[in-house]
Amino acid sequence: MKIYQSSITTDPLLPQEIATKNYVDQKIVAAAINGGVFITDVSPTSSGIVGNKQYEPNTVPANKVITAATADTQSVRVTLVAEGGTAFYSPVITVTTSPVQAGGPLTVTLSEDQYDKRFYTGFVDLVGISSNTIVTARSSTGAVAQALIYVAEVGPSVSSATIGALPGTQTEAKNNDLVTVSGVVANAATYVEVIAGGAAKAIASLALGAADSGGVGLKTFAGTFTVHATNTGAQRVTVRARNALGTFGASILSTNTITLNQTYPTIGARTIVYPASQSAIKGTESATVSSTVTNADTVAYTSSADLSVTAPNTYATSKTVTRVSGGYVVNVQNYTITATKTSNAAVSTATSAIAIADTAPAAAITIVGNPTRLVSTPAGTDYTVRITANQLLNAPPTLVASSGTWQGSWSFSAGVYSRVLRIADVDVDGAQNFNTLVLTNLANVVGGTITSGAGYTVGGFIKRTLTFAPFSQVAAIGTNITDFTKVNAQYTGSSVLTRRTDTTQFFAGFTISNADGTYNPNGGYLFLTDAEFAGSNTSGTLQVDIEEVA
């Protein structure tokens, strides 16, 4: 096979390059018979760049055989692959350079490919590449490969860089301010940047003008950088440029400085004082808001439309804030202090929530479990009543229940007031109501509207056991019946009794009556309709379980 060095045949060559070219053209044809050698890469051995790589055309796969490359470093690694010939199991590869490489010629140490025992890879490291250099690899099989290493030009130099004016009327800059910078650089530059440090927070790429836009051989550049987060005092920016290969030229400092000042105004804690015994304002009432501001040249006080602030553009440690409108505004940040330091335009803000409670509160009432009826026991059954107000309150509510007895006091949790209402047998049955609700809001405005849950029903009782006197058909229940259809009875531990609507004789039946045995579905006595069975109770031990379910 023959490898044509396109970079050598098309580029201007040094005399020694021409001599080497002629040698390669004569030798490669014969070398292909006995085994090949190919230069597959040129790379920096440490720092630096090798780019603009050119490859032998029409190879499969493409871009595998290097014919030329450009390096901005004098230390490069040349990577090769080689094949054994018919007369040699493994080839010996020798590398020479023109101009001559110190210590050359160099012998390449080869490594056998584990999948193809006649295929080898290796490399040589070259140092001191200071001019365009032809690298020639010769195999003991007779094969020859060649590549040209061009020495890149030095990176483009920045002639000057100047920091522009600060934003607005600022005389100092602070973290995250955007500041302009401009200057001129050699035409070879394809990229210019401000590097992090000094006045700059981070790398910032700058826009390049056209060739010669900055004068013969120079082009302009301009852009912005972000001001450093912590540096202070007089600071410069550092600018550098690179060429198409990626080689950076020397960095230069800007011709001028800017002053960084990272100081921001400090706004102290806000203290709000409301009228006596209140935690909000109503009507035309005012609250006093106190706060100390330092490191500020101007201080402004603003509020929502519900409030007005005295002398809003004049600093004072205490400000009077008066209600203008608003019914109930609580936990809303409606008051703002804005402090500004003029030199660096540093702004600090702080907010507060001025509570307004001008509207009377209302509440919904619920009973935990949502029972249909509140049933009783002789000692009383406890129910938890909850009041959920539509405002925060300054004090626990008060509430009257038409039946039942309040236990303990109101407790508060998660916006809800709770209290136990006890229903005993002696309490009034039937439809009942909660009334005379008193709610006192944060501004001491009193309300009493019950939005839901004002009514409740007392009726029924938990199962109890009645003992009948000897020969008696009636026994006191301990409370009156509210709904006869919800009453159940049975001989204790035995038969369920049939509910009857009169006192006539009926086996295993019951009804409700007055003390004299007269039928009364809302009476307070259990009547056994089985007279014979009741008459057999000679010892007074007959027991009946009875309940009025909810």
C-alpha cells in the first residue's frame, strides 16, 4: 500500500522536507508488500494543544492516518501502528526527524495486539519541537510512514483592555453588577475572555469586531463581566485571547480599576405595637412599627392600599401606620422598608405583617363524630363541641347550650376551639340549640354569628338494665323516651321483646308508659305486656335491658 502525505505535497516545504518526501515516495510502494507502518496520532505529552490534524484521504475507516498536525507545544507524542512482514514476526520501528531530534533516531517500543498477533501499537515522545518538523517512521519490514508537525504561532496578544462606566450613577460596584469592558486584540484572535479574579466573578466571553476594526492588524472587542462576590477596593480585570487552534496569548490587566464595595444596608428586626389589649387595628386606629436601619443613604416605607405611613420617604426608627381600609387582613406582608446605599446601589428590603381586624368574626359549630342525636346516661355522656372561627380571636369564645352541661374550659389547637358538653338523663330532650356565641377578634371587635351547626338534638340513652319489683309490670327508666320507634328491650341474657303500642296482654312484649301503667310513648317507664310472666317474678330479680338508640 502507498500512503500519500497530502500535507507535504501541498504545503511549502523546507529543503530537508523535500528530501524526505522524495525518499518516502520511493520507499513506501515496496514497503507495503512486507507490512505497514502508520502514524495515527500526534498529541501533547502534558500541557498544550495539538490541532488542525490532517488525515490520509479515502481510508476505511476515515480519519485514522495522520499526515500533518499543528502544535503549540514543543513536547508531543507520536502514536503509531505497525504490521509484521513476511520475513519478521515483529517489526522494529525507528523514528527520525528533520530537523534532527535530540537523541535520535528513536526506537519505538511496540505492544502486541491481543486479538491480532501480527499487529502492534507504540509511540515515541519528541521534545524541543521549535520549528516545522518532518517525522519519519521506518519499519524493519521496509515500510515507511511520515507526518509533518507544524509549529503554531504564539497566542494572540491583547493590546489594551479598559473597564467601562459603572451602572447608572454608581461610583462603586458590588456582587453581580454587570460592567462593560472593551479593547483591541490581534487579528488572529478568534476568542477573547475576561478571566475570574480581581473585579470579575467568573469567566466572561467578549464579542470580537471585524479584522482591522481596531487598526491595522488589530480587531476590537467588547462585552460585560459580572462583578466579583467578595473582593473589595480598587480592582482590575484580566483579559486574554486565543487563536483558531485554541492557543491563548499572554494575559493583560485592564488599564484602569473600579472600586468594589460589598456593603449592603442592614434593617433591624421590626417591632409592632398595637393599641392596648389588641393584636390588630380597626377603624382609624394606628400601630407603631419600629426598626433601625444602618449603612443606608435613603430609606423608604411603603404599604398596601389598606394602610398609610407617616412621612414615607423620611427615615425614623419608629413609624405610625394607620388603617385606611380592609376588613380582615392577617399574616399578610403589607408593610415594606426599602434601604438603599447610593454609592453601589445596594438595596435591602424587609417586610412586616400589620394585622387588620375591622370585621366582626363568625364561626361554625360542629360536634365530633357528627352524631344524629346526643344520647344520655345517668352520669352523663361526653361530646366534644368545636368552634371554628373565620378569624383569629383575642380570647376564647363563650357559648350557651340549651341542653347539657359544659365541662372544663375551651382549649385551642390548629385554629379550632374545643370543649366537652355532657348529656345526662336529667337534661332536656328534643331539638336544642347553641346560642349567645361571643367571639372577640384581634382588634376586640365582637361577633356572634353562627354560620352553621347551631342546632342539635338530645334523645336516646345508652343501654341500661332495669330491675322489676315483685309482681310489677312497670319499672322506671330514669329518663323519658324521645322516639319510641328507636327503643329496644330484651330480658337480660334472654329473649328480645316485641315493641307494642298499647298495654294489652301480649307474650314477650313491652311498651312505654307513665308510672301508673298508662300507655305513653314518651313516658319514663318500661311496661311489660306479659302479665303472667311479670307475676311469676316473686323474688324481684327480673331484669330487662333497654336502650333508645341514636
